[in-house]
Amino acid sequence: MLVIDDHEAFRASARLLLEADGFVVVAESATGVDGVRAADRYGPELVVLDVRLPDIDGFEVAGRLARLADPPQVVLVSSRPAATYGPRVAHAPVRGFLLKSELSGAALRLLLA
């Protein structure tokens, strides 16, 4: 798994939470561009992707990830509800959307099932 989020504290807590639930976090990135590079380099099966990043937004990142030779599954996360982003969530090449406060191994497994 790769976690892409510009907040270091969120990346650290997501790693601890998800690794405790059996996921393996192979890398973390603070920007969209670095996240796409990390996904290409490490080939994670799953990317937890913040919608709001300092360089390019999560929707653009998801599109770039979908074009990789071996694209990962992507779950968008945000502190704002999905409705904030309108139809962009439904049209993004992602498995689903979670509020950051709802992120858990169980929630990810439900989206990936």
C-alpha cells in the first residue's frame, strides 16, 4: 500500500492503523507527483489518496495512476464529505471514498470486496 497525503501526521497515523490491521505500507508521499513516482517504483496494490494535495489534486493523481502499466486500486480520502467534490468522485478511476475519520482496515476491505 502507498499513502499519499500532504500531512505527515495523517500519513503516520494511517500507517500505524493499517499495518496493525494487516496491511503493508510500502511507501508514503506528500505530493501527487511524488506519489505517482512512488506507485510506479514500488507497484503497490492499493493507494490511499488524499483529494487535496499541494501540487495536483487527488483526481488528477488517480487518473495518472490508472495509466500506469500495472495500476493500483485507489481509495480517495478527505476530511471533507464526498458531496463537497460533486460528481468528480463518481467519475474518478477509484474504488471508493472515505472520510479520513472513517479510515480503517475494515472500511478498506469493504470497498475492495
